[in-house]
Amino acid sequence: MILMQPIKMLKIDNYSDEILEEITFELKENQNLTILGSNGAGKSTLAKLLCGITPSENIMIYGKKLHRLKAKERTKLINYIPAKLEIFDEYITLKEYLDLSQLYTLLESENLLKFLDIESLKDKSCKTLSSGEQQLTMLATAVLHNAKITIFDEPTANLDPKKSRDIFSLLKSGLFQNKIIITHDLTLAYRLGYDILYIEGGKVDFYDTSKKFFHTSNLDHYFGSSVKKIDNFIMVNL
């Protein structure tokens, strides 16, 4: 009997620059990942590298060199959702922006607006959206893009508890194929339950299951007495 090996979805091999050092890891088909690390550790730098914003011959995606792919092929495979919505057209409405984001899904933006409960904002200028509305907008663009891998950079930053819960539910839904989440929110990472990659000083210091990362001894190693695990939450120990 021949056992099929899992497809290597994304691979980075021994990459270094002025921030990152000897970064090597791979993701297999249907594997989701959360990237953690302190401020300045290199998380967003790594994200931009993985999606091709920073070109490198060290990145393979589904067996192909990422930097050699044409833009259309690359957009089918991977998409990066930044931490902040950047709009240069001050007059573009939310509905117009979402229509431009529709690439590889049959879902209509009108239906998505209803699903996200932001239909009342469809004629509002994107420039005037609140931070929470912007985060929901960026998640909506990710749904409409429908790449095989979506990288979310700080998807719950600066959000109130209700909006954070809404975004958690979206990330856990079946709307996205494969996800890479960059966050400082340890409770979000814990509740998502994805494999954890922890960057420290530009290096991969941990790459394993969520269960192992959130073991008390490991939390003590990385965070000392600054956090503690209570039920299903990772709390800052003030």
C-alpha cells in the first residue's frame, strides 16, 4: 500500500535579511497557522515575504517558486490582509471597494454585506469607516478574493469585544480555505487552536501545536508571570 505524502502548501527555506535570520518551515495542505512574537520580532516582515510582496527565491508555494509566478496565478494562491485599511480614493464606497475585491468566489458582495451585518454601510465612503468597520471590510475582501491561503495581519487589533468575537467567528467559519494569522492576542491564538510559530529576535523559536505552546511551562518560558491561563482564556496578569 502506497501512502500519499501531504502536499507542501507553502515552504520557506533558510531565509535571512536585516530582520529575519535563517527562517525555515513549511505548511502542508489544510494546515492553518498562527504566528506570534513580540513587537519588532519580524512577524509582518515574514508575512510580506510569504505572500510575495517582498520577492525571494526562498519561497515555494504548491511546488513552485513564488517569485516566478505571474500576478494572476499568485493571487489565486495567496492573499495578504494588512493590519490597516489603506484607501487612496477618498470617494470610493464600501460596496464599490468590495466589488473591486471580487476575484475567485461566486459569492456576491451584496450577500456578504448582509452576512456581516454591514449592509447599512454599503454607500459610506471607506475613508470614514471606523476601525472595527475597516477590519470587517478587510475580512470581506478576503472572502471575495478567495485565495487558497490568506494571511491576516492583526485581524482583531483595536477592536471592541463584540467586533473581536465577530471576527473570531469568521476566522473559524468555512469561508476561508487556509489561514495564517499574525496576532498579539494570545486568547485569539489559543481559541483558534491552529499550529503556532513563535518568532523571537528574527528567528523561529517554536513551531509546533497550539496545545504544546499553551502548556503552562511554555507560557512561563516566553512570558514569565505576565500572563496566566484561566479556563479558555489567556489573561494579562496585571
